[in-house]
Amino acid sequence: MSANLSRQWLERAQEDCVVARLVLREGHTAHTCFLAQQCAEKSLKAFLLARSTAYPRTHKLVDLASECARLDRGFAPFLAECAVVDQYYLPTRYPDAIPGCLPSGLPSSAEAVDAVTIAERSLRFIQDQLA
């Protein structure tokens, strides 16, 4: 059952990644960053389900990547990248998110490109690990 659930999480991550690229082309940087965060979160949870049959109930990518790194040292380089994408979870969803979490306001186009690139890289890495 966990292999099937893991695959479902990975499929949803892939879909978030595809949609992130679509909305990026339309200039919706906040949605791009949110979807990038979702892609990374779902792919990390897919890995944890495949390797340990459970995952922490959190949206924080750094915590999820740390759990993955305990199972596979190959995740260590993703910790810094996860911290970048983590900063977009709340302010891209809620206009009254924690003040100062994105000091420059909504993410720029460059930040959105960076976020989706990180998400794609983590998704590909996890897909390769689970192949």
C-alpha cells in the first residue's frame, strides 16, 4: 500500500511542477512559488513513504529533507535549497501572512524561476531514487 501511496504523492508533485511552469509563463510569481513548494513537499513525502512508510505531518521542507537525509545522505545538498523554497509557503497563500517573511513583498520573476528550478531538481532526484 505505501508504494502505491508513494507513487500517488509523486504524481501529484509532478502535476504541481507542470502547473508551476504554466503559471510562471503567465507571470503569476506567487502561485509559481507556492506550486514549487507543493511539488517539493509532495516529492519529499513520497520518498519518505517509500522508504519508511510514514512522514512527518509538516509543510516545512527543511524538516522533510532532514528526515530524507537520515535515510539517504544524497539529500544533504537539498537542505539549503529547501530553505529557499520554504519561505514561500505562507506569504504566497495568505495576504496577511507573518509580516516580514518576504521582506520584498511577493516573489519576483527571478525568485519564481529559482523556486521552480529547485522543485524540479528535487523531484527528478527523488524520481531517480525511487526508480
